[in-house]
Amino acid sequence: MSNATERAYLYVKEQILSGRYPAGSHLKEEHIAEDAKVSRTPVREALRRLSTEHLVKFVPNQGAFVISWEDDDVDGIFEIRIMLEGYSAYRAASRIDEEDIREMEMCANEIEKLCKKHNKENHRKTIEYNHRLHSIIVEAAGSEHLRRLLVSLVEIPMLLKTIDRYSNKDVERSNRHHRELIEAFRAKDGQWAKNVMESHLRAGHRIYVSEDDS
């Protein structure tokens, strides 16, 4: 992949995940090329890559759009995440090293501090630490195929802004799950780690569903 394509890819992805390109937005190549300071060809290639990650869809004769998710899609995404991330945690328990565990601990500690003062910047940082913690587990699982399957699934909740629906109490409960995962990894207990991860993700799904029902 050329540097220009990579730059266009990272630019568009960041705009989507940050919400600056909201769901349903028409992604016009000429505008993106101007903003990302590249030609239209790298933008076209970047949009194709993003479509394989389920962040962009192409509509015949209309172009590329930021994907919109229906409730059934979201339910399915959470179910797949529960299965794959549960298995990822199970694998990681026998492979994760102490350095990774310490980094997970750092993420959990930072989330705990950020919970104490709720503002936009702290919220953004919480999302980043949460994403990093989950990524450590996926990487520690030691399966490239599993990692590729999970990359976009782990990012979709960022696109859906699921953490925006979390109260401080929800974030605190979520972080307790993080700490229990750390305990399970230190004990090298794969089944314990799998069970905690599945409960962690089911709780996140329930918050998302409850918000839509309210």
C-alpha cells in the first residue's frame, strides 16, 4: 500500500470513528482528497479497504457511504464479539506475559482515575484506554486469523458510540471486569478469563439495548 493510500485510509477512518463523518454520510472522493491532501486514486483505494472492515459501504451509481447499523446488526455484532473475544481471552490466558498484564493494569488504573471527573476529554481518554486494553488481549491470544476477525468488531462499538451510553457507574462496573480479567490472566485460568470477558460484553450489549428501549 502506498503512503498516500495509507494516509487517506487513516484520515477517513479517524473521521468515521470520531463521529465527524456520521453514519449515512456520503463520502465524496474529491472532498476527502482535498482534506487529506492526496489525489483521488488513494482515496478510492482507502474506501475499498474500509468497506472490507465494514465501516464503509458502496451504493451502485451513488458512491461510498459511512455504514449505518440496524438493531439486528448490532445484536449480531455483539454475539460474534462475545464468542470471538471470549475465545481470545481463553487463548490469551496461557500466552500473555507480565509486561502485557502490567499494561492492562495501567489502562485499568487510568480509567479509574478518569471516572472521577466526567468531561469530554476524560471521556475520550477512557475510550482510548478501553480500546487498548481489549487490543492487548487480542494480540496476546497469538492468532493472526483471530486478530483480523476481531479488529473491525472491536472498533464498531466506537463507531456506534456505545460507551457514550455508559454512566459513571457503568464505567466503574466495566473496569471491575477489567481487573478480574487481569486476575484471571495472572492465574493463567483460561476458562475464568473467557467467562469474565463474555459477562463484560453482555453487560455492554445490555446497556446499548436499554438505551434504545428507553
